[in-house]
Amino acid sequence: MKSLLKPGGLVTVAAGLVLVVSACGSDGGSDSSGQTAEQSGAGKAKPTGEKIPAALAANRAQANEILDEGSLKPKLDELKGHPVVVNQWASWCEPCRAEFPFFRDSAEAHADRIAFLGIDMQDERSAAEDFLDEIPVSYPSIFDPSAEQIASLGGAIVSPTTAFIDEQGEVVGLFQGGYATREMLEADIDRYLPN
């Protein structure tokens, strides 16, 4: 099964066939201290002046960082009480590259309510850091060279994979493959993590 997850694998090719590259606008938020996300170093401020809960602001403070392998469970424990979107990606995965801007923009749009996390699966750390330099995001990623972290959420079969986790910490949705548009991602956020 591991060979299906490597560059040029059957799954990567199949997932790549459904992708359309597009870009959307974004906005940010403020943390529970009243600071805007920009002031706290976590991204752009939401124009509405909404405050970001402390756990979500702390997650955003780790923007664009790659956290050590095994960090998924502790990170999800920190975020319990808030919905979480977990996007598995890799620097070698073209469908991941195509959908990454959608996750960046959706993370900004939902900064005051939903946490976003990345899982960098079966990748070289330096290549992953280069990828994030090219397409920065306002949330951290977990380094997952063995694919055990994403497998714990029901993924690791297709790259990319997105898991939707509710406030109680339960996986309530899993999308395997790449999102062709941000609207498709937003539809799944609305479906699995409604207000």
C-alpha cells in the first residue's frame, strides 16, 4: 500500500485528474486577549473584530510550523471543544499543492470558530519546509513520515486526505482525494462542522 502514496503512484495520478486550480480571498481574526491575529503574529485580522478563542489563537501562533512526529493526539487534546479540519499533504503530492490555497483561505475565513491542522505524510522535512515557504498557512502541521498519524484518523490510503473532527474530538467526516475548488471544501465544512 505504501507504494500508492509515493510520487507517480496510481492514487496520486487518479486524484490529480479531478483537480482544478483556483484562488480565493481570505480574512483573519483576533484572540481571546482582544489582540488581532496580526498583532499576535498569527495572520490577518478579521474585519468584523471578532475574538478568537485562546485555544484557536494558540494553534494559529504555530502558523507554518512543522511539529514533531507524534504531536497529533496532544494537539487534538488542546483543541477539544472546537471543530478541527485536518488536511494531510506532502511536498511531492501535486493534488496537495493544488488544494493547499483553499485550506489557507478557509482557515482564515473560519479563524474564530474552527482549528486547522496539517499532517505532512511520508515526506522529507526539508522538502516540507520549502513547500510551506512557498505556500504559507496560518496553522501548524504534524510531521508524519510513517503515515501513522493520519492513519489514526482513518486516512493514509489516498493523498491528500482531509478529516473533519467535531468539538468532542470525534472524526465525523473523511474526504480522500483533492478538492477541486474551495467551494467544495466549504461544502464539506458546512456538512460536517455546522455552526
